[in-house]
Amino acid sequence: MKIVFIHQNFPGQFKHLAPALAAGGDEVVALGINKPAYATAGVRVILHRPQTAGAEALREAPIEIQETLAKTARGHSVARCLIRLKEEGFVPDVICAHSGWGEAYFVKDVFPATPLIVYAEYFYGTENGDAYFDPEFSRPSLEGLERLRLKNTHLLHALVAADRGLSPTTFQRNRHPELLRQKIAVIHDGIDSERLQPDPAARVHLRGAGLQLGPADEVVTFVARELEPYRGYHIFMRALPELLALRPRLQVVVVGGNGVSYGAAPRAGTTWKDVFFNEVADRLDRRRVHFVGRLPHPVLTQLMQVSTVHLYLTYPFVLSWSLMEAMSVGCLVVASRTAPVEELIVHGETGLLVDFFDTHQIATTVADALQRRSELVPLRRAARQHIVQGYDLQTHCLPAQVELLRSVARANGS
């Protein structure tokens, strides 16, 4: 087949699927905006540059208008790339596009007969989602509700035009309007459980602290792409003084950048990391709290392999790969009792759940889990087994994704 993937940060969620199809003999082209950090074997990557007319004047427009026009510009840019492919004689049998940034807007206008699958990652709304979940940072307002409705415009447009949708979890599928859920398949991106498995010989060196940590040590890990409220960093930091007091031998390793992936930025000149660290700094034993920034994935895996307890907190939002990778390596997970997490973690069976906002409960639950680490080994094993059985890349997710693409193409006569 001839296949086109569209993702502004290609490969993104297609990092396994695209090369697998290319390796199987399909001709694969990818359209993206940002230059990939690494080459994807067998895939021809075409970069495009969206242009927003009157960008200077738009700076005075409401943010939702700026966002709408930016997404439209991305759709225009993709359409022009597709036209050039068509002029080269490349007519895809199926197109798979992440709809989150507007790139899928005009795909069907260029290739109306080609089946379109959209990666339906998240649909915004006020019910049981991220909006207004945390009153410290957002409260309902008419302006905010209007903005949320407009944030869904391009997502609705893409899903209505698409032949099928693809969501990684049931929670994410069910965020979408009920009338459209029936066309969305739930298939996770996949966890490489063969590589991500327990390793009693794992060691991590914290050179700045002069420490070497292994599975026998008492280690709590907290991992996020960025240290920000959406992933509960503020709650984690507020629970930390009590946790450190309860466990005097504990070492805490914090992984994540200083930027913002989701939600609002902090005041100019600071970072969320510093804001919430400074809030509790005078109550922390800084010798036992280690901020290591972003880590190469092999090092992050080793860190999880030596972790005694992995703490994961999140708003009701897109689930982090890090949670599932922690489960795959056999971490004892303590996580927030929020909807996406509850799809993976059953309290007392595959991990322990806590109230997102209850810092005392978080501290005491983690401390108790550290105390009972031997007793709770069955939870670690059950967590890994849950990933192996339902989310393994090679035996479950990747074959299901490939079959989805091929079945959609077959239904169209390709």
C-alpha cells in the first residue's frame, strides 16, 4: 500500500506503526512541521511550513481566534503538500493523521476517495476532564467555556470527515461526542514489555550527589515531560516534606523539564518547578531530593527499574506513557484516582490509588508502601502482567493498528 502519516512532530504516536509498515513493504510518506530527532527507517519525511496571513495584526486578536487561524494555516499547508504528492503521481491508499493541531482540516478536499483515519487523542469539555479540575488554576467562566468549545472545532471537523478514528485509551475515546464514538477504535500505541522489564541488576548513578542507587535502596520516582500542575507536580512537592520526614532513608528522584506542555505558564521569569520547590524548600532535606531534568530513555528505564515506588499524578487528561512503562518494569505504582489512571490501575491489585489533592494521604500511602515493599510484590507483578496481556507492542497493539489500517483500505477497495 501507499500510506501517508500526518503529525506535526512526526513520528509522535506513529513511531512504531510507520516503520513497521515500511518494513513490511508498504510505501510510507510522512508530513511534519518539526524536524524529527531521528530518522524513521523506510519513511520519506516531508517538512512543511504553515504561514498565517497577517500574523502581526493577529497578536491583538483574542487567543481563541489566533489558535483557530493557526490551525487553519496548518491545514492549508498540509493540503498543499498533498497536492504536490498527487502531482508526483502518489495517490495514497490510506491516510493517518493526528487531528490535534489542524493538519487534518483539508485532507479530504485533496484526496476525497482515500480513507482517512484520525488519531483522536483528546476532546475538550467540562465534564470529567481537565478543564476546571483544579480550582487553584482555573474556574468556570463564560469566556473559558467559549474557548473550550472553539478548541474542539478542528477536532470535530476532522472526525466527521474521517472514515475511522483511533484513540489509545477508552477514557480518551469517550471524551468525544457519543454520536462519533462508534467510529473510534481503541488501540494503545504499545509498550515494549520485552525491553521494559524488571532488572534486579539495574543501577543508577547520581553523580552530582555522589550516589549509586539499586533495587535494594529506598527510592521514590516522579516523572513528567515537564514539571507542571497538569501532572500534579505542585501536589507532589507539597506532599514531599511529610514523606521525607516519615522515611529518613528515602531518596527521591524527580525527572522532567522546566517548560510547559499543558495549561497556563507561570509568571514571566520563573518556572513551575521553581515556584513549587520554593514553596516547600525550607522544609525539605535537599540532600535526598534529586532533580535530574530530562533523561535519555535507557537511563529513565534503569531509574524505574531501581524505583521502590513510582508516584504518578495527573489531571483527567491524556495518559502518560511513563505510567505504563513503570508498570511494565514492575514498579509499585501509587497514582491519582483520576479517570484515565483508573483504566490501568485497580487499587490493591495493580497499584495503589490516592486522592489527587490530598497531600497527607499521598505521603502516608507512599510511606506505607515503602514500609511494606516485600508484602506488596504481588502488585508489582500484577502491574507488569496487565501491560503484557493488554498493551504489549509486538503481540497486541502493533498488529491491531496494522490491521486497522489495512481493513480500512480494504473496505475502500485498495
